[in-house]
Amino acid sequence: MLHSTCFFSLFLSFTLHLSGINSAKMTFINQCNYTVWPALTSNVNLSATGFVLPSGQTSSVNVPVNWRGQIWGRTLCTTDTITGNFSCVTGDCNSGKIACDNVGSAPNTLVEFALDSNSGLDSYDVSLADGFNMPVIVVPVSGSDSNCESTGCVLDLNAVCPTELKLTRNKEVVACQDPCRVFRTEEYCCFRNRSSCEPTTFSTFFKTACPQAYSYKKDDATSTFNCSTPADYNIVFCPKSSNASRKVGDSLIAGGNETSKWLSPSGDFAFGFYQLPNKLFLLAIWYNQIQNTTIIWSANGDNLAPIGSKLELNDSHGLVLKNPQGIELWTSNFTSGTIFNGLMNDDGNFQIFDQNFMSLWESFSHPTDTLVPTQVLELGGELSSRQGEFNFSIGRFKLHLQEDGNLVFKLVNLLEPYFNTGTADSNDETNVGIKFVFDKPSFLYVLKKNGEKFKVSNEKTSSNDVYYKATINYDGVFTVSYYPKDPKKEQRWVTLNAIPENICLNSTFKDGGGVCGLNSICNLKEDDRRPICNCQERYSLIDSNNMYGGCIPHFLKQKKKNDHDTLIIVISVLLGFSMLVILMLVGAMYFGFSYNRKKIKSGRTNNGVIEKNLCNFTFNELVEATGNFSEELGRGSFSIVYKGTIDMTSLAVKKLDKLFRDNDKEFQTEMNVIGQTHHRNLVRLLGYCNEGQHRILVYEFMSNGILASFLFTPLKANWRQRFEIASGIARDFGLAKLLLINQSHTETGIRGTKGRNVEKELVDEEKGILTDWAYDCFKTRRLDILLENDDEAVKNIKSFEKFVMIALWCIHEDPSLRPTMKKVLLMLEGIVEVSIPPNPYLYGFAS
């Protein structure tokens, strides 16, 4: 039986091929695990209109170039042994034989063709208006046009068919019926007025499951596709992706074999684990049929997976990624519903569906740094650049469709954008952007509420022979580019548009040195208009692995020691100079020691120049100035600050009211150090009182109050203000200015306010050592515990996590491991990557 079937198929293909040169080739491919009987109806006579196609077999039929007809697959066909009558359970054409001379009986998945029907264009579609009996796609083999694409229904709807529409045989669902055939009502059949036909619950089910196919009689025309004539076509029954529709329990293993990925119907896109150069794995979606693997979406860029990690589709959480120890690394989040299956679509979108085929989660709704054709960014949506070519952590730049409708490109830590579309309008609510659309194939625009389209990229002539993408790159440039599908053409991404046109000029941000960082030279590459960063002469990169991180001065490199005599001269000079310095230091120490002995013997403290530059107030003067210390401004552990007035000048009077044993030392230190310091972020010391038991410092009065009152008021600052405070302090931090002349080092222990009773301020005594507690929260990924009643921080959780990591580095007990304030600033601004901090305690440990 099988041999005669194969012979008949080959004979049919050969015979039809000889029927004329001016023909189109229809190739039938059966990827089902059962036999299919393809059928054709035609506006012209064909030598054969039906044949048998076993599983795994291929057969071709030539049709005239002006052919109009329908194609469908029949299933569960048999020949009656008594009457010889041939019939099929689904798609039967009631001819009593394999050949068809009539349309097929519903339900069936119907392919419709009208070749050379419109100015040299073929038209074709897949329709579910008469029901569904098997997955089918149409794949153009040749021809071109903006709308010359694969179409069809790749999912097996029999498995999810609504109960009312099920067609069963021996208790198995064999087809999903047209609701008109089942109910025979005006709502589903539109007997009286077909033009007013509206979608129903059932047609919505078909459309959601198979968006490219027609779902009811009056469906919109976007499901019709066109290719230029002449073109050949493949009709694929049960395309591979329908078999690869992922069911609950399906899984992938990081480091598994080549089949450990889930493909789209055409194989253009793959979903799975992508191995990075550091041997860790990224859960991602990428273009699968090009040499240069190009990732368009990723899940765990901030938490890469080791080999052996497992991704599973389960019915409660969707996609769940766990490491080999079972610790969750990432999960897809959705609000409600029970998961039925998942699918990697041909548009690059991975979707999770419920049993009614309603989408519960999709990758298109959670974009990373790239958009592909048909993808839409909704109001409030954003793209975030990665850190580098192989570093998929969130980077410095983002594209954001703001709530006011304006599309902006900006640095994550700066308020002002370096590009915007100006599609916000406070005077006309209909003239604002509502969506950012990547139309087929390379036309990007902001869709306004009034229907107008604001172009973001130039509209290009489309082609079915290339892939497209739009990316916010790690250098801040937004590029729209294409990649040829033909391997004979140069295999690389070609830039169509780059926004802004010159980022070296557009991104000279006020708080940094532009896209390349401080002390750098920015130039544009000719081909893709992206920046190349170089350091100035005698400067080198702060981070040798990041050209965009800025440059710092470096010392002159020593010349090669080729000249022995020159080396001797240099060493001699250095030794002589060193001896001179040592003698000078010894002499200074001797005279300093003698001077101090005389000072001790004299029995009085001489503050020298410091006292001469400060006012020496009497205690009674300060009592009068403060109204007997009546108006308190604030207090610390062992001092109280009062407001005072002398000669119409407001003062802040700091009174040390508890005489601890080291208060006198603290007083002398504060007066000497701050008296010499003039910094715009420090209040200025004006005078002092050192009379009897009274130790009082007099400062200038700051009308806006102290920073603590701003930071710890019940009405918290917004996240932007907090960032500006942190970066401003880091930028202007000048510890060296506070060192005394004879002070060679600073205290490196972690310090706080003396006498503070922390236990009384905490609800939970386990939080007594706040640094321990903070590190525990970070280590166990429970930073939410730190954010009680702080909605601003919750909304900016990624930035908050970065701040915590920086803080943990800064409090490390080993001073050599703490970053410099310069590096802290660079980390805050996203120029230098923040690595995972170690336990800050060398000899203790966080619980």
C-alpha cells in the first residue's frame, strides 16, 4: 500500500509538471504523525484534485499561474470494503473517491489562493471561518512584496476547542466546528446582513489562537497576504512548531544538546539557553537562522544561570528558571489564570496561554533592549540597554514612552533626555502619543490618540528577504537595522537609521563627559553611526574592558632600561634626595618635640592661627544671644544646638552639655579641623567658648535646616532627589581637606553616633546591628524588608539594589576593599559596573 501510494504521488507531480511551463508549484509537506489526504478545488480543470500523503512525505502539484482555488487536508479517511466508497471524517468532499469535484465539508482548515489576481500579485490566506481540523501554514518559496510572508494556524486547536464546538469520534476530538454550523443563529451566521457581522466569543477564540488566520465571515482583510507573480508555495500540514507547542511540564536544561531550544514555526526564532563567553547561560530569544546570533529578548541578564539550570513551564507560575540547587533565578509573572501551553511565535513573541487560548503572559510585553516588526510599546513601556556586548545586565540608557505621550531617550540616572519626539501636548489631549509601533518591516512611529503617526525612523521599502530589528544599544544609540536572509549576501546587520544622528554631540550630559565619560574623545563610525571612545594623550581607561567608562590620567611609563649609565644616575639622584628628605624630617621632629615640651611646661594650650581666625565668645555673651538657650534647633548624642542672634546675625550655637571623658579632645579636634575647612557643603565655624566647664561652638545659621530634617521627614523625597543628594555628596566629598598637617591617616573603623540606644528604635532586636541586617536582606534577596512604606524605593527597586551593593562595599572592614569616592560616583552614575559585594565583616559574620 505504501509503495503504490508513493508511486502515485511521484507520478502525479511529474504529470502536472508537464502540463505547462507557465505554472506555480504547490509543494505539500506532511509533518503530522498521521496520514493526510490533501484536496484541491479549482476554477480550471486539473488532472488530479486529491491524493494521499503519508506522514513525513512530500508531493508537488503544478497549477496555472492564474489559478484560483482552495486547498485543505482530509483526515481519518477509509474505503468501504463492500461498496468501495471513499469517505473522510473531516474535510470529506462527498465524491466517494480520493479525487474531489466539490468543496470539502466543514469543519476544515482552509487555504485559499487567487494567483495573479491583482496587478501581478498572488493573494492567499488561511481561514478558520468553516472550523478547524489540523494545523496548516503557507510558506512562500519565491516572490517578494511587503506582505509576502508565511501565514496560517500552527496550533492544534482540537486540544483546546470549546466544548460546544467539539467534533468527536470514539471520544476523541477530531475537529473544532464553525459556531454557525452548531447554533444556526443570526449572531453566528449573519444570514440577513453579512456586512454587519460582528466578532463573537468563539471567533475571538479562533483569532487569539491563530491571529494571522480569518476567524469569521467578515473578519478584516489583514489576514490576506500577497506575493509578486510568479511565486511557488509550500503548504505544510502540522508544521513543526505545532508539535513544539509547549505543554505544562516541558523543560529545557542549560548546557543540553542542540535540540534544547524551542523554535518558531519557520525556525526563524529560538527560545532557550544561550551560552555566554563566561560559560554562564542567558535565557533568551534570538534570530536562529543567521550566522551572527542576535538576541532580541532576555530574562535573567542580572542573574545568569550556571550549567545544569532548568527552565520548566508549570501550571501555576508559567516559566520558572532554577539553578541546579533548585534556587529560583527568574520566573514569568502573571496576575491570574491557569496555564495550558506556551508557544514560540514566528514574530519573535513567546506566549503563554490558558485553556481558552487567552494570553496570560508574553515576551513582547516585557521587552529588554530590542523591538522587532509587529511589536508595540504601550504607554509607560520602556527598553533598557545592556551593559556591554556580552553583559546583559541593565545598562546606562533607556528608551521610554512616558505617560504624557512623549518618547524619550535618556540616561537612567539623569532627568533630562538626550532625544525626544515632542509627542506630548498639554493643550490637546488627542495630540499625544499612546503607542510606539514597529510596523512591518522598518517603519517606526509614535501613534497619537487622534490617529496621526509621528515618524521616528524613515520608512523603507520592505523585503521578505531580510530580518529587521530596532535596538537601544549600550552606547545610547537607537539603531534600526536589517540582516540579509540570503547566505550569498554579506552576512551582517546593516544600519538603516541611527538616532540621534551624532550622539557625541547630543549626549554631552551636564553631570558627566558624554557617552564616552570624562576625559574621552568621541568619534562616530561611518557604517552604523555609533561612537568610538578614545582617551586623550597621557590618559587611560578607568575600566580597560569598558571604552565608555571615561579616562583618568596615568603616570609616564618608565623607559626600557637599555642605558646602564642612565639607570645609575637616576638611582643616585633618588637616593641622595631621599637622604635629604629623611634629614629634614628628623630635624622637624626634633624641633617639634622641643616645642611641645615647652608648651606643656607653660601649662596652657595655644591654638595659634586657628584661634586668631575665630571669635572667642564669653559664656554670658552666648546666654544673651540665645535667650538663655531657649530655641532648640536639634540635638545629638552629647550636644544640643540652639538658635542665637548677635548684631542682627543669626547663629547656630552648639553646646556640649554632657562632659564625657573625651569631650575636651572632641572639642579641640572639631574646632581645629572645621575651623580650617571651607567647603560649600559644610557649615562654617565662626567662633567658640572655652570657659570653665563650658565647651561651645558657634556656627553660621542655615535657614533651610539640617540635611537630616530633609532626609528623615515623614514626607520622603522622590527618587530623583535622593539620587541627586547621594551623587552630589559623592562628587563633592573631600576627605583630604579635613586632614590636619600632622595627620597621616584616617580612622578606618565603621563609626556612628556615640551613646545611641539602637534597640529602642527597632521593632525587632535582630536588626540591632543594621549593617548585619542589611547584608542579610541583600544576601537572601529580601530587600523588600528594607522598604517598609517606601513606595518610591519599591518603584525603583533595581536602582535601590545597586545603592545597597555600593553601600556594602563602602562599609567593608578591610579599607583596601572599599571603593574610592571617585569610583563610588562612577558606580552611582552607571559608568562602572557594581559587582556583588562580599560579606563586609572579616572576622564576624552576618546571621
